[in-house]
Amino acid sequence: MIKMKKRKKKLGIDNRRSKIGNGLVIFLLLVLGAFMAFPLYYTFIQSIKPSEELFQFPPRLYVLRPTGEHYTELFQLMSNLWVPFSRYLFNTLFVSILGTLLHVIFAGMAAYPLAKHNFPGKDALFAVILLGLMFVGQVTFLPSFIIISKLKLLNTYWAYLLPSIGASLGLFLMKQFIEQLPDSLIEAARIDGANEWKIYFQIVFPNVKPATLTVFIFQFVNIWNGLSKELVYDEQLKVVKVALEQISASNAYARMGSGMAGSVLLMIPPIVVFILLQRHVVETMTFAGLKEG
Amino acid sequence: MQAKKMSIPNRIADYFKRYRTSWLMMAPFLIFFVIFTIFPVVLSIILSFTDYDMVQAPIFVGVENYLQVFLNDEYFIVALKNTLIFSIIIGPASYVICFLVAWLINELKPLPRALVTALFYIPTIVGAAGWSVWRLIFSSDQYGLINGFLMKFGLLNEPIGWLTDEAYIMPVLIIVQLWMSMGISFLTFIAGFQNVDKTLYEAGMMDGVKNRFQELWYITIPSMANQMIFGAVMQIVNCFAVGDVSATLAGLPSTGYAGETIVTHIMDYGNLRYEFGYACAMGVVLVVMMQYSKKFVTWLIGRMGH
């Protein structure tokens, strides 16, 4: 037995990999990692440099006298706005949370019949939904703008909220995940007399938590970053992102520090959400396969 | 016998009666999907044959917009060229990098793997707040990072306008776009690698797989082809939709239209000039291009490793 084990180890993956290969791998990862991390690091460093260090030649990659002055300045600017800052914050939270929840609930509900029911036209419908994977907001923003304006939704919360609720990606991921659930689970509930709604909410939904959380992240990030100033122009209805952009755009040079402080603050929510839920994302993407054709 | 004689409206009614629950469950999503995902594309196709400014009713003009796009708009050709450059350089480059990195970190322990995953994914999700720092890195004065260093080491006498000089706009945008396009396909690959059936590797060793590259080509790639196609589709969407980065960093329009992409060209004609019919025609061209790229890429991946 022991001999067998040893032989297996000898044949094992690690032994077939050369030292040079490993060194090269680590070097490549470090270079790429530095490229990915540097802009994030630099944003942070610039936000805590005192103004005289910001305009210093040559620019430094580190900070000598770190300061929170840009953050203080930013908070002062924000509290002096015509619209109270809490209003922007409320708008942002309201739109991102409601938009995300509606998308997650509706996509999940639609994914269940597509994954587990049989009805004529199902394949055709799914093909159209796959086609929709390509019709993202950046591509269809113009006709969407026309539609939103004709529906008289311009300059309302709905202009932010509604367009992304019916995005294909969430439905696709949910459907792929639900398909992996064993049919016996659903059959057993049917025999017990549960109707389809009950099956979905009590059996399917609790079992697809990773997919739900993944779609939650994608949608939250999508809404958080996608909120634009074209659709909503009433100051009362604007979101934090637009307000911060307006502050730093009004005097880009003098406010370089507070602009960077604003960037740091804006980056925190998506990063935190992703790190908290990362594990579920990887699990979900396992099923995110598309067949040829 | 009865069913065969039913009229069409009756048959439709019967169909929805029979599959009522399925359709009711899908209805809320489908309503939004049809109005805000499918209808915009349909509307684009319709309006692309008209002259429309959102104030007056659209006027039918036939294929005039399409003729104009290809024959009479020199900046559309620039936009098309730039969009193709993004797709041809960034698409494959970021796809291959994502794939290699996912492959390399697959054997790391969970914690370092999670850290690298976060590092590669975060630039995709931080959005405009993340790009703004590139304006400081490539700033046109001596306080910009790149100019500052090049000047300090005497490689440069005068600062370069990285984002305003026609010669440099595209290379800079390519770097920034590459930085932020690792996202979703990277996650997909990570998941794909973790899910390859481990017994296949042992079987492969028996069949004479010698090194890790053979293992990758003959075992890993074929068993995660579906994930690779999904990653490719996401990457295509990403590349063809480049526009916000260009408009934010290089301006709309950029100097001499050097950073123009199809999306910024649509912004230009839609948001600034109100020529919606013409802008919609460009949108249709973009969607058709994406669709054919997808067909090509899925065909290509289907043939790998065989």
C-alpha cells in the first residue's frame, strides 16, 4: 500500500513541474498583479497627499506627510451643497437596493420555469434571452433613452431603476444554476402537493443562494456605476456618484485631492460587496457555460 | 380530434391555459426584458431607416442612413477602425491573460487565490471612480506620473499630452481598457478550472500527457469549453461597447477624433446632435458586428484541443 502511495506521489502533478517554470509563473503573476493594483494604490496615495506634495516634480509614489485634509474638504463641500447630502445618499441607496432586489427576484422567478418546466417555445425564448446578453446598456443607451422619454419616465427614479431589471445576464446565471438542482427534490415536493410557487419559494430559492448573491453583486455594481446624469437632471433626484463628479469637475485642478478622496469613497461599496460575496460568485460561475452555436 | 380543429386564437388561449404557471412566473421579468432589452434593438432597427430628432415624427428615408454611415462619414470609419482595434487587441489579450492567470492561480491555496481574484476583478467593478486616476497617471503636465518620471530620467524634455495628442490617445486607452476588462471572464475561468474533473488528469498521464501545456491543451480546455465560450461572449460585449472610457479620459469628441469608437460616435450623433435615425443605424451595425464575432469565436473555441 505504502509503495503504491509513493508511486502515485512521484507521478503526481507537482513533480512534473520544473523549478524554472514555477519561477516564471511567479514572476508573471507579480508583474500583472502590480499592473492591476497600481492604479488603485495610486488613487489612495493621491487622496492622502497634502496639496504641496500633489504638485511636486517629480511625482512621488509614496506620501511623506499623510493627511486627511482632502476628506475633510470633501465633507465640507458636500455639506454646503444646495441639496443636503443625505438626499443624494438616500437616492443612491433607494435606487441601487430596490433595482437590485427587483432584478434578483424577477430573474430568479423567471429562471425556474426555464430550467425545470417543459413548455413549447422554451428553447426559442431562451435563445432570445441569450441574444439579449449582447444588448447591454452601453450599446442600447440611445433607443433606451427614447423609450424612457416616451414613457414619460425621464427625470424620475424609474429612469434609473427599470431598464436594468430585465437584463439577460442575471436570468442566464440563475437558470444555469437552477438546472443543476436534482429533479427529485422538485418531484418530491410535487408529490406532497406543493404548487409551483411554493416549490420555487420554499425549495428552489433557498437552494440557489450562491447564484442569487452573485446576481445581486453584478446588478448592484451595474446600477451603482451606471447611474448617469443624462436620464435624471433634477438635483433633488441625483445620486452620490453624480454629486461627487460635479464637485470634482467644477474645479478639477484645485480639487484634485478631494476628487481622489471622492473616488476612494465611491470605490468602497462595490469592493466591499464583492469581497464579502466572492466565494458565492466563483461557485455560480461554475455553471455559467454557453454551448457552441 | 377536437384540438386539431381549434382556431388559432383558441389554440393560443389553450396554450397559455395549459402553461399558465410557467408564464406567470416569467411574466414580471419578461415585461422588463421586452421593453428595455429587446424593444430598444427593434426600435433601433426601425428608426435606422428614418430621419428622426425626437421632436417631429420620423420620416422614412430608406437605406440612406446606412449609405451615409459607410460612404459619407469619415469619422465613422475612424470609429469603426478603433472599435476593431480594441476588439482585436484587447479581446484576445485580456482573454488570454485572464485564462493564464486563472490557470496559474488554480493551484494556489484558497486565501491567496481569493486575493488574486479580487485584485483582477476589482478594476472592473469600480467604474468611473477607478478610471479617474488614469487621468493623473497620464496627465499632460509635468505632475503627471508618466511625464514626471520620463522627464526626471531625461528621456523627455517637454511633457507629452498623452490624452490630447492624436498619436498617443489610442495606446493609452488600450492600456486603461485592458486594466478594466479582466472581470467577468476571469471569474468564469477560475470557476471553470476548479471544476475540471480531476480524474481526467490521471487518465491523461496514463495516455502520455507530458507537461502542463499538453495537460492544458488536451484535457483542461476541452472540458471547460462552455465556460470559455461564455467568457468570450462577455469579452466581445466588453470590447465592442468601449466608449465611456474614451469619452471620460480623452473627451467627447477626442482630439481629431483619434479616440472615437462606435459608441462615442453614437453619443456624438444622439446626445449632442439629435440625429437619432442616423445614430440608430450605427447601433444596428454595432449589434450585427457583435453577433458575427460571437459566431466566429464560438466556432473557434469549439475546435480547440481536438
